[in-house]
Amino acid sequence: MKATVLYSGGKDSSLMAVMLKRLGYQVELLTANFGFYPSWKSAAESATSLGFKHCILEADPTILEVAVDMILDDGFPNHGINHLHREVLKLAADKYSLVADGTRRDDRVPKLNLMEIQSLEDSKSVQYLNLAGWGYKTINQLSEQFFTLVKEPTSMENNSDYEIEIRFLITKREGEETASNLFPPHTQSRVIGWREDEQK
């Protein structure tokens, strides 16, 4: 059975992909792109390093524009990112019968609540999986067991999260200062391959 994981190249979505593969699913990794900036490149590199097939979900640019409008109106990114995530999940559910992502218990965004999950599954006749029962300590422990990771400041070149295209569009509309205020500098973990002693 085919399954797709919405993929950023980080440890959470990579761990979900590994779990599904080991359960016997034919896993494809999927990164949404809205045509404003090639934010999928880093995720594609991480997917290749783990031996997974990677696909780009070419999404309607207006979905991103609506999310950016929400972020600028709110003055913070949470609602806009959640809107984007819901729309991307719906698009993925049109192509796959099992859709997963790496959202975990202590994530604030992107994250679906229980009613949104049930609505997605019922309206699209799809199975949806995430890491909602898993905390960051468990994710970190398992990720260090399975993957070679690099921790680095997030940039436009090394990240495939929704943030990258959002930031690009906000910078284009409102300038770099506005984008930086909404998305302060932070460090991320990116998967660059398997641990040498890990059997795939």
C-alpha cells in the first residue's frame, strides 16, 4: 500500500517515513511548493540521502497568498501556517489513501485538532497519521539512533518548511524586516543520511 509523508527534511518527518516503511508501506515523500521559491530542494536532498522517493506537490499559489494575508493581518504566523498545512493535506489526500506528517505532541504549528483530523479523513476517505503521542525527547532519541543530523541556523537554502516560501513572499511584499520580525532566527536539525551502524 502506498503512503505519503509531508516532508521537510527534518527528523520528525524522516522518522515517520522510516516507521511507515518498516511497517511495509511503499513510502513517497512529498514537499509542497507554491511556485514562489524552490523551497523543496533541501527536502529532496534529505530524501535521497535516506533512499526515499521524493515528489513535489505543485500547489495553487493563491493558497500561499491567503496564508500570508492571514499572517500579516494577525501579526504572527500560527493561523496562516495551520491554514496552509490543512490545505496541503487536502491536496495530498486527493492522490494518496494514507497521508502522514511529522507533527508531534508538543508542536503548536502546524497541527490539526481532532475535529480537523476527523473531517479530513471523512471528507477525503483517507487515513491520516502523525506523531501526536510522541514528545521531543523520544523523537530526539530515536532520530539520533537512526540518522546523521546537522544542526544549523535556518536559511532559505537549508530548509523546506512552509516558513521558507511564506518568508519569501512576505519579504517581497513588505520587506526583510517584517519577515525577520515574524520569523526570528532559529536553529534546526536536518537529516543528511543514515547513521553508519544503522541497517536500512
